[in-house]
Amino acid sequence: MPDLLTHALIAYVIVQIASWRYDWLTPAYATVAMAGAFVPDLTKITLLLPSEVVESLLPVPFDWGALHTAGGTAISILVGVALVAPGERRRVGLLLSVGAVSHLLADALLRNPSGRSYAVLWPLTRYHPPTPGLYLSTDPEPTVVAVIAALVVWYVTRD
Amino acid sequence: VEYHRYLGERVSVGGQIVDTAPITIVAETTTGHHVRLTITDLSTPVTRHRELLVYGIAKPGHTVRAIRGFTVAPSASVYAVTVSFFAGIWVLARIVRHWRIDPTDWTLVPRSESTFEPRLGEGRDTDRRRE
């Protein structure tokens, strides 16, 4: 999806619902999952520092697009985990993963002319799984649904 | 651009529509080059400046015969950029509110409830859950 708001709201909804069962899921940890939902879009760094500029400096092929895959996201999460105190690393790693996976899955459902999604599991496999094509990246519906779902879980979870 | 390597193959291409007769898009290659492609056999109507995504066959002369295709608003639209910017601010504010830098080893730690001023009822919420 094009906007980070939808991705952040999806992660928020997942973590708020999980907090009904897991008492340790405080708002601080919900924030971690929301930050995790931004992780795959680190690939947008290409707008500031184009992939081909980096590639021209390296002896190997290079594409920031790899950050928007399972492998690239795993590495980004490990960097995030290293930034927090040792006692928090397991929970933070888990919640960054929840957010990031929700982002990759939501994008894997995007409509494509080929009927195929992107190589979401790279570098394990270059397979492009079929996509149900539920929405276009520019459809407003996913955002509307995410906002409504977030308001409902916020209302249910509040005091 | 090594367009000829894809001749006769099925390709997925996309880019901004710069002409509609014939339909022409400017696509960016994986190596960062820009290439003008003519799209034929497309059944959906197109308008300039929208982005066209096409799945089709690569033909000689930088022409792609469309199997399926549709247009979308430019992904870097003002709306998407604005909404994403505010989402970033929102999550950043949450991080600052819920986490702090521990100066002894420069790592992030959750703000403990004793030093954390409850706002919007979230502090009380936490206390309730801890009971």
C-alpha cells in the first residue's frame, strides 16, 4: 500500500487485539509493532539515494528493493533489536516482526496485471506467489477499513 | 538498455503515461535507466500522467503487446506522501513518549511507569493490566 498510515493502523489493530490476551503488551510495545510496520518501506531510501548510485560504487549488483522482502526485513529488524536494551530484545524482535510481516502480507495482496505478487520470501526463493488482487495501491478502501478497525479496537481496549 | 534480451518473453512493465496515441509510457529499468515503451492491444482506457501497469509480450521496437493492464494514480501522490508523513510523526511521537535512551549504554528502554506521566488514560490502563 502506498501510505504508511494504513500499515501502522494494521499493526496497531493486531497488537491491541493481542493485548487482550497478553498483559505485557503495553502501549510501549504496541508502538514497537507500529514501527515494525514501517520497516519494509525502508526501501524508499532509494528516493534519497538511488539504488543505481550505490551500485556504481559497489562491485556487486545492488537494489534497495531487497529491503522489501523477508530477508531484507529480517536484517533491518536485527538492527532495530540491537538498538534496545538486552532485556527487551526478545519482545522488541517479536513485535517488530509482527509489524513487518503484516506489511509484507498486506502488500502481497495487491492487484497486479500479471496476477502475481512480488518475491516476498527472497532470498529463500524468487517465487512470486499468486495475488488475490484485493486492492490497488491507490484504493482508499484499505485505509478506511484500517481506520474503522483501529477505532473499534481502541474503543474496546480503553478503560 | 538490454530490451532485446526480453524479446518474445512475457514481461511486467509500468510507468507514467506520456502519450495516448499510441500509448507510450516511460518505464524505469532495474538498472535505473528510463526507457520509452509503446503499449499496444490494451483494452482499458488511459489518460495522460496516470501510471500504467502492463503484463504482456515484449515485441521489437520497444513495443509491449498487452495481455492485461490497468492504470493507477501516481504512487507518489500528494495524498500518499502527506498521509505517510503524518503517520511517521505519529509513530515517532509514540516512540519518544514510551521509550527513552539509557545513557549508560546508549540503548532504548521503555519509560518506567514511575517516571512516566500518564496521558490519555494509557498510564492507568497499564496499571490496571499489571494488577
